[in-house]
Amino acid sequence: MNKLINTIMFLSIILFITIIIKYYFSSHTINTKNYNRLNIDQILNKKTLNLPILTNDTDNVIEFNNSLDNQVDEKKRSFWDLIKNK
């Protein structure tokens, strides 16, 4: 009984995989995929033609803060000095 169930399960899995492969590689599916890819390209091309061009308004937005040079301390900084017990 156990062998029969195993055989039926094995055959059903093989049949399932075969049907999936046959459907995936069918000419109808391949043609549909190609048509969808071409259609997406056409829609994107149409939409990109009507995009407005924005002007650049980001000139001199970021100013570098140079105050760090004025506040430089001559302290000795070392990681090991922080760990030491005083």
C-alpha cells in the first residue's frame, strides 16, 4: 500500500512539473510576454516625452561652516587615555 501511494505521489509531481514547463515554454506565453514588454516600452516612451524640465535652483544652497578651524583645541586625544583610571 505504501509503495502505491509513493508511486502515485511521484507520478503526480512529475506530471505537475511537466505541465508547468509545457505551459511556460508554449508559443502563446512567449508571444504574450514579448507583447507586454513592447507595450511597456511604448507607454514609457510616451510618458517620458511629456515630462517637464525643471530648472536648477540649488546654487549656493550649502555653505561650508569654517568655524571649526577657529575653535581647534590642542588637547591630546587618545582612546587609551579615556580608559585609564585616574
